[in-house]
Amino acid sequence: MSLVGINSKPVTCDHWIGGEPKTPVSGRYREVISPYTGSAIGKVALGSKADVDAAVAAAQKAFPAWRATPVKERAQLLFKFRELVLANLDELAHLAASESGKTHGEARAEVLKGIEVTEFALSLQNSDSGGIMDVSRGVSCEMRREPLGVVAGIVPFNFPAMVPMWMYPIAIALGNCFVLKPSEKVPLTSQRVARLTKEAGFPDGVFSLLNGTREAVEALIDHDLVKAVGFVGSSPVALDVYKRATARGKRALCLGGAKNPLIVVPDADEAITVRGVVDSFTGCAGQRCMAASLMIAVGDVDHLIGKIRKTAAELPVGPGMGAIVDKGALDRIHRHVDDAEKAGAKIIVDGRKVKAPAGHEAGYWFGPTIIDHARPDMACAREEIFGPVITIVRAKTLAEAMAIDAGNPFGNATSVFTTSGAVARYVADHSASGMIGVNIGVPVPREPFSFGGTKSSKYGHSDITGESSLDFWSDLKKITVKWSPQSDASWMS
Ligand code: NAD
């Protein structure tokens, strides 16, 4: 495996403010560790209030000219940016894989998904034309979108390219200036992206990077000129960020964690189900908010569980499945599996003693793991483990399965594996999750359909992509006009 900083020079990730790199005012940095090797591949700036002030000031300075730039011109820059991202696809994937632990193929796929959101954003020049209507004699109403000003995005480690791209292309296309706070664990990809925005011709200050941790996030939320906060990360932090931003009168959309169930019924197609379940819980080593982490086995599906078990046990870590992001995350996953075993569940595929790929023994590895015969009230069936671990609970009926789904504190996704249209329809109608899959283990909607969950998987209104996101990143202005005098009286006269 070829890795940034292992086979090349370590990278310094500074802020990106006013169209150029800026060292942190405090002079503080922390190491960036590759999950593949456990060793440093770079260092990242730790932002403080002074850096936030500088980033927001640069963004605010750029805002008047950017909001006055016609949407068709903004879209041209996004076109250019899209071309540059595609031209640098392998390099971006290489950075994202090296810092997050996913495989190169998974990292390429996430960049391409980010491109899809960029394409949606640049299509706004033709689709989001607002509206005008004669609402009374001689009176018209017009509605148009207005940008908010400086807006911020705070993002997690697990999709260094894609999750930021859920936000900034749309926010920027709508005329906002965007400040991105990447995860301190994975700052390398965003740093490369910042340079691509410059190459694409984005005016200085339209896209900024503010690196750091909680201190930087809180200063960003508290800044008076930051008008909206998009957040993606774990649920407790999502809720804190939501409360902090809304208490200051800002709009906030905060996506949190997940515990996505796959409901498997006896008539499910064997090949589709086995592949769907295994790929869902092992893809990105289970470190994605759309990974299945709970399987609700309805009735007798032991023949399918046997095949799932065999397929998962044969998956090699390294080439087939990437690494866990850091030591803390690895310890958490171990703890969850140990606790499940102590609570009486059976570990039928055990990734705890996985063999690291040769040459990467100091990396953070955990093999595919299946916890069977768990009760729905066990922690392994309710809490987000965020590793390549699936917990199986048994249900006698579909109604019982739906009751378990309803009791899920999270609401990102629920999938059903079945060959019956009626069963599929029943699950889609009755699940409270925001995204439903039928025979799909990772039911991520594609643009223009929007991405977003419910319950503690999302705090705030609207979704983070698609049509629904437009209302989050803009205000609707209504202009009511009367020019000609009217002889007949009306409510408008
Ligand atoms: P995290 O919550 O630890 O961090 C997310 C961001 O918040 C990072 O930029 C981090 O620097 C910052 N942060 C961390 N602690 C903070 C605090 N106390 N105050 C303010 N900011 C803080 O999440 P993570 O470990 O980077 O990412 C994994 C989590 O993200 C999982 O729970 C996963 O389900 C979730 N996630 C959700 C979605 C979704 O669409 N719902 C998508 C991807 C990831």
C-alpha cells in the first residue's frame, strides 16, 4: 500500500484564509496519524478564536462581490472545479485513504459522490429560477433566493472529501461564502481541495479552511457573522452544536450518528442479501453513517446467516477492508464486542484477533465481526459501534421487527431484504427512518434526492443535500409589486 507521508514527505496542513495558507496564530499543531501504520503523516493547525476571526473576516470581505456574481458565473467556476477534482481524482482518493483508513477504491467512490453533489449545485443555474406570478390585478409577487452571507460546515473524519462536498458546492452556488472545519484527523484532503478552488478561480474568501478541534468549532459557531452552521458527526456533538448555534439565533442543520437496521425475511434472495449485508457492514470498515450495524432476522433465516457468516469471515483486512481511524476508535470497538459477549450474545465471527496486513502491524485493524442472538435492549443492538461489526437480533414476525426498528434511538436508514413487494411496502410505510432501502444495504439517495435521517441522526430541519438543502443555505425573498393605478379596490390596494 502506498501512503502519503509514509512513502513521501509529511504534510503540513495550515488554515486556508483569503485564498492562501495561513499558519495558526497560536502556533499550535497536532500530528495527523495514518490508520494504516499508526505513524504520523503530517501535522494540522489548531485554530483558535483569532484564526476564526481572520477566516470569517476574509469570507465576509468576499461576500458582497460574490452575492452580486450572477448564478451562471458562479456555476462556471463550479464547472471548472468539478473538472479539476476529476483530473485529480486519484490524488484526492490517495489522500483520503491515507488519512481515514478506507481503501483506495472506497476513497475514489466518495470523491465521485461529492462530484454528484457539485453537479446538482451547478445545475441550480438552470433549475432554481425562483418564481413570479400576477397575484392580483396589476400586482405581481416574485420570490427569489438570497444567500445568507458567511456560513460554516463542520465535518467528521470518515468521508474527508464527500461530506464537505455535501455542503460547500451548494452553499457557494447559492452565493454564500463558506468556511469549512475539517476533522482534525483528516485535514489533508481538504487542504488539497482548497488549492483546487483557487485553481478553479474562486475569488479569495469564497472558500476558506479553518483547522482545529472543539475550540475552533465553538469560536466559529459563536461568531456573529456566521449565519448558518452545517454539522455532520456523532450525535452528542451534533446536539451540542445544534443547541449552541440555535441559542445564538442561527440556523443549524446537524447530522448525527446511526444504528441502521437491515430487516431480513425468509423469502429474501440469497445472493442479493448475503452480498448486501456483508458489504454494508464491512464497507469503509463499518465507519460510515449508512453502514448496517443491526440485522433483524425475521423467522427462520439461518440459511442466510450461515452464508453471511462464511462470506464475512473470508474477507481479508487491508486489501478487502480498510483500517480503523485511530487507537481510541479501535479500543471502543473492542469494548463493545467484549461487553456484548459478557451480556450473553454469541460472537459468531470474531474480528478481535485479526492478523494485520504484512508491513502494517502497527496500524489499527479490526476484522469483520458478527454478534448473534443479542437482545434488542443490549448496548450492541442500540449504540453506534462504528466499526465492521453487525449485531443480529431475532424477531418472530415482521410486526416485531418493526417494533425494534421503532425503538431505535437513531433514524438514519432502515433496509429490508425481501422478494415480496408487500413486505417492502410495509417496511417503507412503517419505518420512521429518513432513508429506506429495499434489497440495498447502503440506501444512500442519489442527487437530486436529498440525504438526511430522523430522530437522533439529525437535529434541525431540511436535508443536507438535494432540493431540501436549498432552503437551509438561503433565504426566500418575496417582492410584491404594483405599478399601475387600479380603479377596482382589492385587498392589495
Ligand atoms: P465527531 O462528532 O467526533 O466529530 C465531528 C466534528 O466535530 C469534527 O470536525 C470534530 O473536530 C468536531 N468535534 C468533535 N468534538 C467536538 C465537540 N465536543 N465540540 C465541538 N466540535 C467537536 O465525529 P467523528 O468521529 O469525526 O465522525 C464519526 C461520526 O460521524 C459517527 O457518529 C457517524 O455516524 C457520524 N456521521 C454521520 C453522518 C450522517 O450523515 N448522519 C455522516 C458521516 C458521519
